[in-house]
Amino acid sequence: MLQQPTTIRYRTMAWLTIASGLAYLCRNAIGVAESSVREDLGLTLQQSGWFLGAFFWSYALFQVPCGWFAQRRGTRFALTVFAVGWSIAAFGLGVAPGFALLIIAQLIMGISQAGIFPAACNSIGHWFPMSRRTLACGILCAGMQVGAIAASGLTGVLLQSIDWRWVFILFSLPGIVWATGFAISFRDRPEQLEKVNDEELKLIHAHKTQRPDGTHAPIGEHTNDLGPPRTSAIIFLCGQQICRASGYMFFASWFPTFLQATRGVSIETSGFLQSLVLCGTLAGSLSGGFITDWIWQRTGSQRLSRSGMGSMALCVCGLLVLSAWLVSDVSLAIALLSLGSFFAALAGPPTFASTIDLGGTKVPQLMGLVNMCGNLAAAACPVLVGMLFEWTANWNLVLLLFAGIYLLGGVCWALVAPHAPSPRQPDANRTPA
């Protein structure tokens, strides 16, 4: 009797998704708490901008080194170290007596989280077949947004009853618990777990090339039928990441303050409204994975399922953000921004999948490069927004700026030309999950 495939790959995906959620819980809480931290410590708006952006400087600059570390030591060891690191950094935020230690804690947080997604993408390449790769990336992106939404909602509520310092101390604890369980249970490759049966191994390795040593190359390892990665594709992939990360950073940092200043809402309400916008990002992340895989399964076109999807998503997002700039009603503006965040998030899973497609044996390093470019822009974003407001005293100009940024991202996506797929067997595009 034919044995059914085991489902260990989904347990693996669960570990990676929880990691992304916990990481975003720690990093995004500061957006809602910013005004409380600023008032308590007597910071200026520009200092707050540097404080908010400090995470992204170290996060960006350590993407490639941490990706290299994850490739050399494996996801299991690397993510365990990273989780302990970001938990210590969150605790440091909670006990920081002033501006200097806040900056140091944010820099450590950035270094600790820099290798999460390079390592996770590498593991997705090893644990999932081509037919479900983008969906797995979408689930990973959704985990980020669950953490971001939890940070927005929980932080706003907790700040009503406890000091902001205790919020960060509480948020530092789950990462330690996760790291312990992950180190015990996770394995870098499916062949390393006896619980993975032969049928699941066959399913996972569909479309993959077997190396001479018996291991399987992840999709995208450059065999003779694929040729070298295109430099222009990588450049424009980095370009769209710069635009997408900059836009997301506004919603993750200054957006609650923007609502408080332009719409007169309370701190608690601003956290709730931020979580609504991030809910759009969550829905878009999951939908982007489903839709991108569906397009690939029906057409076999990486160009259409990656570049076409990403370009459409960011252009529509830019138009929706522009529409929000034109309206004054709070409910309508939030609805437009939430829908815009949904479309922006549709471009997330294709980004991760394209990185795996192009990366071959260097997926962590390429993912690190793409993330580095995006997060250098994200690091500058809070500072520039703070300076823009100080120069113009007009928060509404910020929406106009980010509408243009998202439209530029759509143009970059249109210019990404991923590899043409290898010839497929008649039913290869219908490999079950």
C-alpha cells in the first residue's frame, strides 16, 4: 500500500514563522511606545528618529555577514544564537537609562535579527518543493505581520497600565523559550530527520537536481540549463526592496505619531489603527504566496509570477496611498492605507522566492544583500521623516512622498527578469504540498 507523505516540512515552517513573529514583536513595539519613551527621557524628535532608525543600520550592514554565518553554521545553530541576542537587546531597551543605551540596544537588536530571513529562506529552499515555495515565503511574511500586529495592539494596551520599560522586559522573554525548543527540535535538512519518510522526501525534492554526493540542490542552483544569475535582475530586485522597505518603515515607526498629530487620535487608538494597516499586510503576505504559486503552476512563468505580480502590487499600493493623501476623513484614509498595505505585501513573497530562484548555493548571502539594500533605506527613513516634518511642519506631505516611493518600486519590479524555468514534465507543476 502506498505510504502517505509525512508533514514534517510544515512543522519546520511553523518554527521559522514563529521566529519571524517574535522578532517583529520586539522590533515593532518601539513605534507605538516612541512618544512615551521620548517624553520620559526628554528626547527631541530628531533623537527619536535616530533611535528608531538605529536598529536598521546594524540590521542592514550585518545582513550579508549574518547570512554567511547562517550558511556556514546552519539555520539551527544560527537562529538559536540570533533569538537569544534579540531577547537580550529587548531587555536592554527596557532598562536603558538614556539615549546612549537605547541606541546600543537597538544596534544589538539589529545585528541579532539580521540573519533571520537569509537563514529562513535557505531552509525553505531545502524543505519545500517549487510548487509551494512562494506560499512558504508568504507564510513566513505573515509571521512577521502577526508579530507586528501583536506589537501594535499589545503595546498600546499595556502602556495604559504599566510603564514602557516593563513592556520591553516582557517582550524579551518569549525569544528565550523559542530558542530552547528550536535548538532541540529543528534540523537544517529533511534528510537529517528520521521522521521524514521517503514519500515526503520525494515530494520535497521534486524539480531539484541531485548532486554527486547524494544531496539535493535547492531550486535555483545554477546548472547548465539555467545559466548564471542576471546582474540586472539582482539590481532591480534590490531596488524594489529599497522602495518596499522604506514604505513599510513609515507604517512601523512614525505612523502612530503621524495619526496623533494629523488626526488627533490617542496613543491607544493610534496603536489600534496601526494594527489595522498591518492586518492588511498580513492578509497580503498570505495572499501573495497563494497567488504567486497559482500563477506559476498555471503558466510556468517566473517572469509573470514574480515580476508581474510584484509590479502590479506596488503600483496599485502607490495609487491607494496617494488617494489617502487626498482625503481628510480618518476612517476612509485608514481603509485606503490598509488596502494599500495589502497590495504592498503581495510583493513580499515574490521577493523571497526570486531570491531563492537566483541565489543557488548562495541564497543566504543574496537574501542578505537584498535585505541590506532595503534596510539601509529603512534606516534612513525615520530620520528623514523627522527632518521633513521639522522643515515643513506638514505631516501630510509624508503620504505624498511614500506614494511616489511605492510607484517607483513598481517600476523596479517590472524590470526584474528572473531565470526562465527548466522544461517541466507534464504534471510537474501540480506537485502536491
